[in-house]
Amino acid sequence: MANLQLFDLSGKKALVTGGGQGVGRACAIALAMGGADVAIVGRNEVTGRRVAASLQETGSNATFVRCDVTEATQIDAMLQEVVSRFGRLDIAVNCAGIYRSGNDESQDKADWDAVIATNLTGTWLCARAEMQQMAKQTPSQGKIINIASLGAHIACSNGAYDASKAGVVQLTRTLAARWGRFNINVNSISPGYVIGTRSLDERQRLRNMTPLGHVQRLEDLYGPVQFLASSASDYVTGQDLIVDGGHSLSTWMIPLERSLKPRVDPAEEVIEIKRDLKTRGIPHDENGIPLSDGKLR
């Protein structure tokens, strides 16, 4: 007889930084699907409230809390507001992150500083505040999930972004070693090349280079998030879960062979990213590509 109680998040209280869009929104949806009440944390009040409202429609006691994760005082105030509403904190997903384009020989130092401040220092500040709340609760326990990137494992971006995400992975390991004594699990997830607003040509090249044969969708993160947030992962800590369809397994510069049709076809790849763009008010075509300047705001 099927028994999914280990994955049940009913009654759990959670927060997701950067939860108003993209990967963060997917993490929030995953937690709500599991039964958790979720606080959407971010700087953009419009998209954050939209996501919270959409989760409320599914029965989640969702709310939005504004916070800049580079500011420790704002993080403390955010935690106070979340706990005031929910009564405790059981799960925290630290997803807030930014990217600044530019090659490493010419990128401005201000861009480097901004990326490190948000992606790495912001993750550390949030995790520290979350641990302090979880440790003083009765019982003392909790699940912290940091969102890293495939860039932590392969050189797929620029130095600022890849270094920040590699730092998140090592930070996760260190915090897991230190905070296990409080019954707090700290793990990370490294998504691969999420479909986002990539061009049709880039999407096809990703399909050709990915063993599972399709571009990563936002919903491909639902299961990993639910696993690391639930009792199913109670004896898992300090681990980085790479979710990339096997893309990083191969370094061949030629398309991989396929024997069967992939589980997901191109039309199915874009379902959730189109919902995300709609939530953010960005006009897009049937392929999930913005119709304006192509930039995500």
C-alpha cells in the first residue's frame, strides 16, 4: 500500500527568498504542494504578492514579506514577521540571487561585489538567522536548502557568478557540519540550465547535450525540493543535489545519441516558465520568449 507520509509537509512553516520568480517561485510551489505554509520573501512586492496569492488559491497559508538579503537588519525583521505570522520556522529555502553579465577581463568590480553580496553573503546571512530561529524552537530542528547552480561544478558563466555558487556549495557543507548538533539539516540544490528565456537554438543545443533529452523545466525542481524539505531526508545533510538531466556528465562536443523519445517534448518544457512570465507581467510568445527586450525584470 502506498504511503507518502515521509514526504508530507502538512503543517510545516516555510520561507523562500527570491520566491517571486523563476527557481524561487518553483521552490515555493513545491513546498505548498507538499502542504506547507509559505512566506514569499523578496524585494519585488508586485511579483511576490502575485505568487503568494496564487498559492493561497491552492489552500496554502501563503504571505509575502519584503526583504533585501544583503541587509542583515532586514533579514532579522523578515524572520520576526514570518514567525509572528506562522509561529515557527521549519523550512527555509535561500534562493535569492542575481547575475551580472560581462567577461572576467573587463567586468566592473561593482558587479562582482553585487553578485557576491547577494548570492553568497546573502545566503550566509539568511541561513544564520534561520538557524538561530530553528535552534531556539521546541523541538530544535529544521531544514535549510540553499540554491546553488551547475556553475558551482563547471565553468558555465563568468567568474563572479560561478564563484558565488561554488561558495554556496562549500558554505552548505560547513554549516551542515556545524549545525547538525541542533538537528538542523543544511543541503543545497544545483539546478542546470533552466529553460528560462533561452533562444530556440540554444534550447535545441541543450537537448542535444543532455542525456535525458529535454531542457530543464522549473517543475523539475519540485521533487528535489520536497525531498530535502521533508522527513524523507532526515539523515541527509551537507549534500549538493545536482538537478541537470545529466548535462554535466558529458563533455563531448557532439550531440548525444537517443534510442527513445524523451519524457518531455518541447511544448511541455515551456508550460511552467510561461506561467512564471505571466506572473511577472512579461509579454511572451508561445515558446516562452519575452516579446519586449528579452530581459527578465
